[in-house]
Amino acid sequence: MKRTLLALLLISTLCFSFACERRGSGTNATDGGGEIVVGYYGDLTGRTASFGVSTKNGVEMAADEINKAGGILGRRVRVIVEDDQGEPNKAATVVSKLVNQDKVVAVLGEVASSNSLAAAPKAQEARVPMISPSSTNPNVTQVGDYIFRVCFIDPFQGEVMAKFAANNLKAKKAAILYDFNSDYSRGLREFFTRSFTKLGGQIVAEQSYTQGDRDFSGQLTQIRAANPDVIYVPGYYGEVGVISNQSKQLGIRAPLLGGDGWDAEQLWQLGGASLNGNYISNHYSVDDPSPAIKKFVADYQARYQARPDALAALGYDSMRVLADAIKRAGGTDSAKLREAIAQTRSFAGVTGSITIDKDRNAVKPAVVLKLQDQKFVYDTTIYPEGMTPPASSATSPAAGDPSPAATTSPATAAPPPPAKAASPASGSNR
Amino acid sequence: MDTFVQQLINGLNVGAIYALIALGYTMVYGILRLINFAHGDVYMVGAFAGFYIALYAGFAAGASMVTLSVVLLGAMIIAAIVGMIIERFAYRPVRKYSRMTTLIMAIGVSLLIENLFVAQIGATPRAFPDFLGSQSQAPYRLFGNAAISKAQIVIFLVSIALMLVLQWIVYKTKVGTAMRAVSFNLNSAKLMGINTDAIISLTFAIGSALAAAAGVLTAQYNPNIDPLMGILTGLKAFVAAVLGGIGNIPGAVLGGLLIGAAETFVVGYGHHIGIASTYRDAVAFAILILVLLLRPSGLLGSTVQEKV
């Protein structure tokens, strides 16, 4: 009796797995039929939930626009959303589910580099292309040839802030307060240090914390004693808001500098007025007057009643880059799709012209934003080496206007020397 | 020197919060010989109670001592009720069984509260409104670089006031006498005509109210609150109670201040002796192990353990 049961169980399991197999290969092999299923994973309920939700909004808005315009190659796009709660092990689990169970043609996500690093091997093993909208740690795309991103990487982001600190703020001494357990934060710390010391600056104090810490006064007091001109805090908004608050309460006047990890509405609730006068590097500015960005911002606001942060813009771009690649690949065959994504050249995204380089990273300029009265105000644009600012204006709507600094937008009233800001960039070109 | 003084202020500031929470651990232990592991979560509940009071009463951020007092009192009352409910429905029914049962119940209650909150409102951190205006105000300068912020002053003053009130209740009132009687021997106290159930309930209420005060106060310095904020802070406060001598009220205060200071000094000066600032959380638990090995009764605990 027992044996019969066991045999039955075995047979049913086999049938089931076979059925799964067939269903899966069906979706992948038969091009031209049915909808195109794309996976998205991100932190929707955890400590960095603002990132995941913004990106999801951007991805879904792009997918809807694509469907409204007739889909990709006449097929509708459907996005399956998974929540990883901001934890690397959960990120790996949900990506396994997306690629093995849902048989998605590509995966979009994550924002936090640690989560992308944990999940990327799953996509790579299954040979399903993954596009991270905004993980900036260089190691992410080195996981394998199926892993891409549509944002710049930390060596550049760290360099941007170091240049801005040394050239625009005339800082000689910098202190660093970084998140010890975050690949993103550690990477930025390293690249900022390298660039800043190369520019003749000096790192006078270095302190660390871990995500979830509640008190930073110990670290900030040591930093204050070193009397730095600027303090680089390459963390995520949850901690940074509190750090800014506590630095104010210790009477620290040096501005805090950060990266795209600060970009969240919640930063303002946590840090409030203490954030005024700080600077971050970011992927785009909402105040950019180019028509493409204006349209994106207006559409997003109408849809979600919120200003799109950079993560929403990158989520939007990642979906559109993917759609463009599927179109060029003529279908969803994974090897052809991978090739097509790798061939992306001068794609007109809202976060600038996107060209995927040989390391599967996007080469793009970065903007520096000043924090003032609950707003990220455009200050300057810094270009990567070898990219000339006006040259891309023909292809990129983001750089469409000759100088975003010369806009009439009310936000640009604040920064005094925006016009000169491009000079360190052009200097770096040659 | 000013850096040292500053670190001391920072450390005592963190320590005052630990002390307020440790009082709840120590009072409940004194009466029931129970480590109430759900106490750290009551601290979280207190912070969220304050957050929602401010939200629904429409208190916007902005310097106002009145709003802070209203939020603080409201949160303390809500947490006191939560504490009494936990005692009534989770601990009282199992009190007659072995102490291990109550301890496991405490762990269960703790996980239940945390997960209820995560399920209801998500793990996303919330921003507590700034009622002291400390985000835009420079601190008061003491000497050199050493300074003290408004939030820190308020945390110190309110915690000291609450501790004095507690001292007064325990040593100067009839209820306090009854509490002490129950802590000496529950059954004898019952025979003397003390309503022990009511006294135990009151002890939970007072301890929970203190934890809620800690939750609201700390949110004035660190506005980031989330449903899991009580885990680590609660454990450290527990260590503080053990360090001071569990069951001993002045000991809990001393333990809290010492743990807070130790933690901050590790961040500030640890690198001189090869300890990175990321070891701050390990320090409290290293202290716990040392105390248990060297002086199990804690700094101020009585050496006579056989009370029961």
C-alpha cells in the first residue's frame, strides 16, 4: 500500500514538473505569441521602501505607455512585481521565483547594490537578462554577461562628488561617515577618497555605522574634532536624515555631501531643515527644462501625485531600454535579447543618453543637486571623461537644452555659481 | 577635552533612554522573577502611539513644549494600557506554571507585537515629528566645541523627573509599599491582604509608561521609528538592568547610563585600542557576559539571591 502511494506520488511529481517544463519552454521558444512577461523586484516594505516603490512606479508607468502604444512587436507587456523587503537573501529568492517559476523574459531591479549582488547570480544562472535601474556598485554587472544597468557606476559617482567638493566648494579637508555593511556605501567611500586625494585634498576623519543604527553622535563628535570642510556621507536616506539632524544638534556647520541614496521624499521628514545646504550627486534633476523630462515629470505627477525622484526615472528608463532591445532582437530569445541590450547605443532616456559599454554599464553624466527647503535644487552637471557635453544634445533629450543651468525655473535662483560649474567637467575631458 | 565631554554627554543621553527602559525590566523582574522580553516592543509601541497621536491630532513639527507634553503623556497612557493587557491576557494565565513557561510566553508576545506591526503598517521607518525645533536650531555651547542640544536637555530633564517620580511612588506611597511587599514574597503579601493581581498590573503599567516615554524622547533625537526598533534597544536595556543588578531600581539607572556611555566611547575612542566603531552593539553583550561571569548579582544587586 505504502509503496503504491509512493509510486503515485512520484509519478504525479514527475508529471507536474514536466508540465511546468513544457509550459516554460513554450513561453520562451514560441515567439510572437502571447504577452511578454517581465519581472520586477525591489524593496516595497523594508527600510529602503521608498526606492523600491518609486522604481516600481516608473517601471509600471513605462509598461503602460508601451502597451498603450501597441505593445512590443504587437505583444502586450505584463510586469510581475515581487517584494524583497530590502534583504539580500529575499532578493535572491524572489528572483529565483521570477526566472524559474514565472519564466519572465527579463528581470528589472534592484536599487540597493547589496540586493542586486545577491540576486544577480540567479538571473545569470538561468540566462535571463537582468537590468538594474540604479545599482551603482561596479561589482553588480561583473556577476555575469546577462547583468546590465542603466545608471552610472560608483567610481564615477564618487569622483563627481570629490571633484565638486574640491573644485566648486574649494574643500581641502573631508571627513567620511559610511555604512560599513553596504556595498554601495563602501564603494563610494573608496572612490571618493581616491579622487579627492588625487585632487590634493585630505581625508581627516573616517567613521562608520551600520544600517539600523539610531545614534550617530559618537561618530559625528569625532568628525567634528577633526574640523573638516565637508563631510561625505554615502548612505541611504533612512540613516542620512538622522545623521544630518544629529550633526546639526552637535553644531557641525560643514555641509554633508551624499549620493543618489539620499533621494527620497522621506529624507525631508527625517532631516527637515537640518538638510539645507547639503549636496548630493544624482542621475537627473526634476527641474531639468528639457521637454522629455518635463513630459515625464508631468505624466508621473498626474499618475502618482508625487514628484518622480531619480529612482522612478531610472525605473522608467530600464523598462524602456528593455522594450527597445526586445524590439531590436525581434523577440524574447534570451541570447538574442542579451545581445540587443548590450548593443544599446545613445538611447534617449529621461535620465540622459544611455549607451551600454563593454562592462554592461551605462555611461552618463551626473548632476549635483543642492538641498534647500524640502527640494533638490539643480546645481551643476558633471560629465564622465571622454563625453563632451554638447555633442550628445542631438540624440539625448535630457541634454537637449544647451545649458540646464540657464533656465528660468525658480529652483535655479539659489546656486550662485552654476554657469562655471561645467568647467571641471570640460577640464576632465581632455 | 571638549571632545571627551561631548562624548560623555552623547553617551549619557543614550544611556538615559536605556535606563528608562531598564526600569521596566527590573521592576517586573523584582515582582515576578520574569524577564519580560516583550518590554522592548512596548517601547516601540510607545513611540508609535506618540507618532499616531501627533498624526491624528494634527500636530505638525515645530517647536512646542505643549505638543510634546501631550504626545508624551498620551503615549505613556496608551503604553500603560498595552502593558496591562499583556500582563492580564498573556502572563497571568500562565503565572501558576513554571517560570520557563512565562519566559517562553514573553518571547512569543514580543514576536507577536513585532509581526502585528509589520503586517499592519509595514517595516518602513516613519519619521517622528520634531517638536523641539532641533533640526534648525544650533546647540547650546558649553566650552570649546562641547555643546548640548535642546533635545538632549529635554531627554535628561524628563528622564530624571520620571525617575524621581518612580522613586517617590515606590518608597513613599502605600502602593509602593505594596509593590515592595509583593517583590519580597508574593504569597505572604497576598496573605497580608494585598491585592497582588492589582499590584502586578500596576507594575506593568508603570514600567510600560516609562518605556513609552523613552520611545517618544528618543524620537526627538532620532526621528526614525520602525516596528523593529525595540529589539536591539530592548536587549541592551535588559543588559543594563542585569549590569545594575536585576530587580534593583537605582541599579537599572546606573546600568543604563554605563551601557550608553560604554557604547559611545567605543565609537569615539575604540579605534585607539583596535576596536572599530561597528563593535558598538557587541560591547553591551560583552559586558553582559562579563557581569554574569564575575558578578552575577550585578553592580548594586544584593548578594543574597534566595528570596523565594
